[in-house]
Amino acid sequence: MKKLIVIWSILIALFGSAGIIKADEPFVRISTTTGSLDLGTLTFWGDGVSSAVLTVKVESNCVHGPIVASITSLEQTGGGYIAPDRISIKTPTTGGFVPMAKPVSISETAEGSHDITANFKIDTNIRDHAGRYNGSIAFTVMPPS
């Protein structure tokens, strides 16, 4: 078994007001349950599904468009990397694991505050070196359609 530890830093992009928000102005804020996500030990002979779960918290006082997740490659200090097309995300909206080669819509247009639970799967293989990998995931609020 090889140990593959992946830690993501979470980047958050906001749509709406910046700075101090007045009570009567529409706003959307996104936060997560953690600033990093440790996907634990993954093996190339398993299903690649991590036990780590990330909760994306959306606070809003207005209708907002879908939340979209995008990711960078996961890079190892020694030169190895895992491309976004080998990383998949699953939320109640996606209906299953969806590869993150392109940005993935993880929610629908909604009104008000809600949480999104995200699970991750990484396709590993024998060429992936054991060790720590770093990357970033961004969540973007799209305008309502």
C-alpha cells in the first residue's frame, strides 16, 4: 500500500457585494468547514473514494445562480502530479462522481442559505508517488439565469 496524502487549500470566489454589507443589499457568502482537506491514504487498487467530506456553506439573502467548483492539478514537491481529469466530485446535484477536468456545477440556482456536501474520488495508479500533494479548489457563485 502506498500512502498518498492530499491537502487542498480552499479558494473562494464570491459574487455580489464586497466589503461591508448593508442589511438591505443582496449578498452571497461562501465558506467551507475547513481551510484544507486531507484526503487520507489512497491506494491504486481501491476505488479511490476518499472518506473526507467537505461542506460548502452558502449564506445568502437573495436568489443566486449555481455554485461551480474548479480545481488545479495536485502537485507533489518531488515533481509528481495528479491532473484534474483524475479528480472527481460528487454532490447531491451531480448525481454521481463527475470528473473535474472542467468546472463542475455542484448546486442549482437557489434562494437563501444552504449547505452543499461534497465527496471526492481520485484515480491513482502505480506511477503516483507516495507523499504529500498540494492543490487548490475554487468555488464560484454564478449569476442566476
